[in-house]
Amino acid sequence: MQQTNEVAYAALVLRLSLASMLIAHGLLKVLVFTMPGTVQFFAAVGFPAWLAYVVVAMELAGGIFLLGGVATRWAALSLVPVMLGAASVHWANGWVFSNPHGGWEYPVLLAVLMVVQSLLGAGAYALRPGSAAVRTAA
């Protein structure tokens, strides 16, 4: 396999992993915590309550965009502030996400992975790979 194909497949694996995580977390907020519960949580941790709707929409839309490989670079970059906002909620809980109320390393890792995805582009099997250096796997 050529190096360019390996990068394209690596970007694909990262893109699908991030997409599934984002969609799962967005649906968790809607279906399990419910929107009223999510809004209440956002207000309780000091965020404006209305921001809950924005975050859920960004997680679901961003996940769908990443899943399809559409506007991948912009979708990934637009989610970095969401991940850093999540990290800020968990900052006082310490490093390990298994701490009570979760730690901050997981959302920070996701923010870093979003930056990496934006640098790699969509990779293989994207509907619209955009200006990625490697557009498809040959």
C-alpha cells in the first residue's frame, strides 16, 4: 500500500470514529438526559441554558457531516470549541475521566483529534473530500 493510501484510510478511520462518538453523545443528550435535562445541566454548570440546543445541534450535524465526509475540515474545526467547553466543565474533577463527574482528558483528546482530522481532511470514501491532499484511496 502506498503512503498516500495509508493516510487516506487513517483519515477515514478517524473520521468515522469521531462521527460515531459525536452522534452518540448528541443522541444521549436528547434521548436519555432529554433536552430539558440537558438545558438544566448547562445552566447548572454556568453555561447559558440556550447553549444546550446549539451544542446538541453541532454534535449531531457535525457527526453527520463527518460520517459522510462532507465539509470535513470545517466540521471538525467547528467542534473544537464544543470539546473545550466540555473540558472546562470537567476541569476541577482532575485528569482521569473515571473520576466522579468525569475528568478533562477525554474532551481535550477529542479536541486534539478534531484538529488532526481537520489537518488530514476527509480521507477515503468521502462524499465531498474537499481540498484534501489525498482525496480517495486508489
